Amino acid sequence: MYIKKILLAIVGIGLVLGGIFAYMVYGAFLSPNTSFTEDQIIVHVRSEAGFEEVKDSLSGYLQDIETFGQAAQKKGYASNIKGGRYAIKKGMNNNEIINSLRSKNLPVKVSFNNQERLENLAGRIATQIEADSVSLLAAMRDPEFLSENNLEATNELAVYLPNSYEFFWNTSAEEFRDRMLKEYQRFWTEERIEKAKKQGLTPNEAIALAAIVHKETAKIDERPRVAGLYLNRLKTNMLLQADPTVIYAIKKHRGDFDIVIKRVLYKDLEIDSPYNTYKYAGVPPGPITMPDISAIEAVLNPEQHDYIYMVANVENFGYHKFAKTAAQHNRNKVQYVRWINAQGINR
């Protein structure tokens, strides 16, 4: 009888301890542990983050940060942090939170367009992924990368085709750059290269010309006509005489790309720069901006016509009036000059 009581006592103690252990396990692993009211929150974990930093970023969203820490230690996550962008859903328990942080890195949509320089592009990208603008710019201008891909300062921007791309948030600067190179190489299919060649252009020259087309008109439906005009000038050995290239030359000369120039003056046409297409023949040495793909396609598939002159159409803003002769162009130009003078635009 005495032995039986001892056995019963041992069993009872075991059940109590088991219950305590089960409660602790439930609390640490299986009990809901979120404290936010939204359906989910997004947490960014730096690639170099330690466990204390992860806990700090989660502390305002969890009911009990200590049980999370205990669960993370038991599951080995505390010593194996992975950078990325993660979703923590309302009502998740510690086990689910850790599994999400361990293996459910969410991609982001990275978008960019209309950048005039790599500095601007690096700053734009740095707001969307972990890599900062300094490391991005260094990777983009790495001498070995440029040399291996036949790039230099004048055409370094051409590699980055504006669009929306899917990346992981913790993508490094080098990974971003290399992905963009692959996208550039994928874009330039044999068919597109052949189309550029038909226009007497290399891919980089096509992008440089597309940048002018892009700056000349924001109207996508007008870009093939503008592209055709500039190609007509190239084919007849005429200077491109594109105002956007003069504006770019002024900005580059002054080292100020924030300056706003609404009107090109006759004195501006004298600036000595390879980007001044009023002085230097052919396509500029590189793009004056990052052209939209629609502008590149316009150069590769231009409208066939005989126009060689154009001026802004003040009767249909955003579009241009086109002319085949200087006499017709001058008549169109009178109307534009009268309008711009009336606006008091002197620069």
C-alpha cells in the first residue's frame, strides 16, 4: 500500500510537471503572440542584423518578446538570422513568426525611370532595397564591371532600362547591377540589334537617340514620328539640333542637374560640348537621360516620312508641328515664338 501511494505520488508529480512543461511549450510556441490590429505588418531585417536587433524591430508588435526569444533559441533562429522583408500576420504564434522570418522572404517591386545620371538612379533604388546609394553607385561605376562590358562614363546609364522589376529587399548593390545587365542583354535580341543596324545605329547609339526623343515629347504616340525626323537628319548628314542636348550640356558644364531651363537661347547654342548637337554632328556620346522603352522602340520602329523640322504646337500642347521645308518650319516657328514671348519665359 505504501509503495502504491509513492507510485501514485510520482505519477501525480509527473503529470503536474508535464502540464507545466506543456503550458510552457504552448506559451512559447503555440499561443498567439501578436499585438497589432492590422491584418499584417512588414518587418525588414538587415543582412548584418543580430538577434537583438531583430527583437528590437519586433518588440512593438509582439505581446511577449521573451517567449519569442526562447522559441527562437530553441529553433536555432537566433544564431541564423536571414536578411529580408517579411510579413507577420495578426494572430501568429512564435513558431509561425519564426518560420516566416526564416524562409518567407517577400520580393518587392523596384521601379525607376527618367533618371539623368547614375547618381539619381542610385538614390532612387536606395529607397526601395537595402543597398544604400553609395554602394550602388560604386558597383555601377566599378572599373572592372565597365571594362568587361565595354562601358564607359558616357554610356554607363544605357544599361539600366526603366521598368518595374521584382527583387528581394536584401539584394546587394552588385546583385542589382548584374541583374540590370542581364535585363539589358535580354532586351537586345537579335531582332532589335538588326533593327538598330538598319537605322545605322549600335544599341548604345539607339538608346542615346531614344533619350533625345524621350526628352522632346512625352506623347508616346508621337515618338515614332519624332524618331523618324531625327533619323532623317542623320541620313542626310544634317546636325540633330536638339534643344534637350543643349540643356543637358549646360547642366553638365555647370555641374548642376537641378537647374530648370525652359527656353534655349541663341547664346546657349555656342556651348562647346560633345552633347551640343547644334555644334557636333551625329548622335551624342551617350544618353542625356534614361529613355522609356517606348522611346527606344520608336527609334527601332520609326515612322516613315520626309519631315526634318519640328516645333512645339501651341494649339495642341504636348505635341509638335512638323515640316519638310525650312520655309514651312519658319511659319510654324513664328507662332511658337509669339506664344513663348507672351508667357514671359526668358530662360
